Amino acid sequence: MEAKAATVGEDQVSQPEVSPVLINRRPNLHPSAQLTKSFAISLMSSSTKILALFFILGPILSSATTPHVIHFRSPKLYPESLTYDHSAQHFIVGSLDQRTVNSVSDAGVIETIISDPSLPPNASFLGLAVDKLNNRLFAVIHSFDSLHPFNGLAAYDLRSRQRLFLSSLPSSPSEEDGRSPIANDVALDFKGNAYVTNSAGNFIWKVSQEGEASIFSTSPVFKRFPVDRDSPLSSFGLNGIAYVSKGYLLVVQTNTGKLFKVDADDGTARNVLLNEDLPEGDGIAIRGDGVVLVVSNKKLWLLKSDDSWGEGVVYDKIDLDGERYPTSVVVGREGRAYVLYGCVMEGLSGKGGRELFDIEEVRSEKESEDEKIWMYVLIGLGLAIFLIWRFQMKQLIRNMDKKVN
């Protein structure tokens, strides 16, 4: 019995009670939470590097691209006119010496798309315009041969490349000095009507969609301004012409440097008040943003207006290579401006044998500077958004840490 009691007594004797020691250990994160946190930290680091690289290289890359230059070869082509076919995405050029119209690709590949040997001898393709709605090409035909004068407008189907009509343009009985007309440039309205300038007589023809030709505008304002008779281009009056979708035409006068606004319904005209003249202005084109481009053999002017061309402002002008004699300007893809260097004075002299010609993109330095300013503004806005996002991500990480602790 004693032995048993002793045994029981030993069992009842317990070890001294030890208080539990609290160890402040961070429990393991749930795998999805740990992955979210790691991804957030990694994303913040990568985004910072990418934004810094964009901020440094963005303006450099925007100004590093060079203007597009197209060289094309065709013996004695001497193109005076240029247009752009947005459907086929190629340029179209005429010729002083050949009765052909040619396409020119962005890479300088040239192809004859119209060959019309039935035209009068010594006929030249001057102004060109593409009728996008009906897939037609309109071409001004003029013969510089005084013994066989001819002025006409031809229309060609761009699919079949066949001539649809050839309209002879009538002379005006009141033409000054009895000079023969010089059909020069052409513009099209949305109804398919064509408007052709007469550089010698200072009036405008109209040719209907069916090919019926008539004298459209003989406004006295075309003869109101003085002409420098010593200028080599003193005999060239109305020249480049463009149609504005609001229902009027803009016409450049070479020998006065004036710009006229002509109503496309009744032919009434008025002088556009500009802050400077456009001496020896030749071709004209209109960009999608409403900016008007006027080219001479020395310069390209950029004009804009806030009142539908009651008044206008020349806000930039670019020097061109006068030796290669630019004559035409068009708007190509992405609103880019291109001028044609066709060396036409060499062609008119009859002494040239040139085969290399150029179409060159022309850029406004002033507009490029404005684009850089906007790029910096956008980068600054992007940086501000990024910093706000980065702050929110840091808050998210802090909140995750608090929940874990």
C-alpha cells in the first residue's frame, strides 16, 4: 500500500509550469497574395524604366525621320503636273513632250497608264485631277505649237484606261491682244464637273460630267491688279485651282501673286486678302485640315483662314530648289505635302535630254516645332498619370503589409 501511494505521489508531482513565450513571426503569405505583391513591385520597376526611355527618346525619334524623296526615270518626260490617286496609292504625272500619263510608286517605279497618240501633235498633259467617286482621271491638254493651237480636257477611265471624252475648250471673243488660250490646271467638284484655268485669257472654263465645255467665269477682278511686265512669267495669269467642299474654288494668279475665291455656282469672284502676295504662284492643293498649299518655282507657302477665305494668312514658307523648277504640289498619304521637280523650263527650251526627275516631301519646320511641343505636353500628362498610379500601387502594397502583420 505504501509503495502504491508513493507511486501515486510521484505521478501527482508535475513539472514547474512554464509560461508560453510569444514569438512575433510573420505568417507565410497566401501564394496568390504573394504573387500579387511581387507582380506589383516588378510592374512598378519595369514601368518606370519604360516611361523614362520614352521620355528621353520620344522627341528624338519624332524628329529623326527624313522627308520622303522619290526619284524616277523616264527619258525626256519633263512632267509639269502631279496628282495623287488615293485608291491606287500612287502618284500620277503628265508630260510636256510625250502624249502619256504615268504612275509613280513610292519607290520610284514608273508605269505608263495612259498613252493617247490620237491627241493633236505637240500636245502636252498639264493639269491632272482624279475623280475618286467615278474612278476617272481628268487631264488638261495644251499644244504649245502656235501653228496648231489646241486646248482641251480629256477624261479617262482608270480601270480600262480608255478615253471617255475629249472636250475642246472654247475661246473667248474678248481675249486681250488676241492671244491664244493656255489651258493649264483643273479641279473637280463632287458632282463630277471640272473647272479649268486659262492662263493667257484670265478666265475659267467649266466642263460637265458628260464633257460639255463652256466659259464659266470671266470676273473683272481677275484683271484688276497690276502685272510686272519685266517678269519672265508676266504672261501667265490664272494658274493653280482647287475646289473647296463648301462650294467654291481657290485660284492662284501667277503674274500678280493674288489668290481668288470663286463661287462654284455662278462664277463670281473676289480677291482673298492675304498678309503677303504669292509671287509666281503655280500649283495649289488643300490638306484635310483646311491648310492651303501654294507652290512656285522658288517657294512653298502654307496658308490658313478662319472665315472661309474672305481673308487668309501665310503662316509659313519654305524655300525650294529653283534650278529643278517645281511646278506642282499635292497631298499624299497621311496628309503629307509633295512637290514635283519636273525641270519644265529645260523641257520647254527643247535642249534637254534629262531622264531623272523627283517628287519630294516638304515639311514645315514651324509645324514640326508645334508637334514637338504637343509631344512634350502629352509626355508630361502621361508622366503625371503614371506618378498617380505609382502612388496608388505603393498604397496597395502598404495595405497588404498591414493585413499580413
